[in-house]
Amino acid sequence: MKTIFLISVTVLFALIFSCSSDTAKPEDIYFVKVERGGCANGQPPGGNIETENKDTTYYYVNDGHLFIYVGFHATCCILYQYETKVISDEIVIDLEEASNDPCDCICWYEFTFEFKNLEAKEYKYNIKVENYLTFEGKADLRN
């Protein structure tokens, strides 16, 4: 009886330790970094106020890395946090306000997201800024 108990306890510990949190969250093998520009770099608005630029997105490829740029107007003094996901042939980027201490002006925000290890195929990308602005595009990495 004691042997059965010891075997049961051993199996239980093996199951508990095999499900540790280190293996629960996979490493993001695609996203490299984000470069911030304009008001997105956390600087005061100063000379970063743009009224002529149109909200835009585009992509380019350099040394096998995909770069997705987004530029948009929003209330000054907002800090944004981001989340990126690569799912099959789709790249999803979510920008959410990390601070809610806006200034009384409009500012130009820029983000350039860098990805690596992507397959040579066409990807759809979707960038959502809060719940009010969405950008969509296609990036062709087959070339």
C-alpha cells in the first residue's frame, strides 16, 4: 500500500512540474522591435505637430526582415503600448493607450514594427489604434 502511495505522489509531482509556466508562453519568434517617432517617442509635442500628413501605413523588406510603418494623428501626450501577433498569413498589431493624460492638441505619431523569420509569402496586416482607427494592407515577401 505504501508503494502505491509513493508512486501516486511521484506521478502527481511529475505532472505538476511538467506544466510549469516557462513552457506555457511560447517565445515570439517573429517580432523584433518597434521604433517610435514623432510624438510616439514620449517627447513633448514641440515640433512634432503635423497637420498636412495623412494617416498612413506601408511596408518594406530589408535583409529578410519585414518593416511595417504606421503614422497617424491623435491627441498629444498619449503613450501607446502595443501587442503583435503573427497567425498563419496575417499580422495583427494593436496599439492601446497606456496613459490617459492627454494634452489639448493634435500630434503626429509614428511606429515602425520589425519582424523576422517570416515565410516567403503574402501577408495581410491589420493595425488597430484603440477602437477608432484601423489600417489594413498586404505585404508580399515572395520576392
